[in-house]
Amino acid sequence: MSFTQLDPSLPVTVEGKGKGYAFAVIDYGQEHHLIWVVALDDTGEIWSAPNPKVRVTANWTMGRKPAPANEVTTLRPAAVAG
């Protein structure tokens, strides 16, 4: 496991939670999603969000457009073997 503090923080949107700044990333290894540690703008809450739920915000200067709504993925529970 590795914990990396981001400097500078990155403006992101956490699906279902809102906009905020990611200030750290946790990497549990190849069998897991990256976990983004995000401080939310509206509530001040700090959430650890899995990679598929986090989107970097649009940036006109960098030529980065917002992700279309149909491209945002949602997590589905893994099938139970048996």
C-alpha cells in the first residue's frame, strides 16, 4: 500500500457527492482501484472515493472538456461465485 500526498491538490468531482479537491491518493496494489482522498467544497466532508467515481474537472486552458454523462461509469457489485 502506498499513500501519496498531491501537491498541488486537484479539483475533482466525486460522483454522487459533489465537487472538491483531491489531496491524496491511496494505492492498495494491482487488484484494487486507486482511492482518491477528497475534501468536498459544499460540506467540508472528506471522502475516500474509488477511481471510477472520480472525475477531474473541466479546464479550458488545458483543453479538457467535461466528461459526457453517458461516459461516467458506475460501480456494480461483483458476482458471487457459487
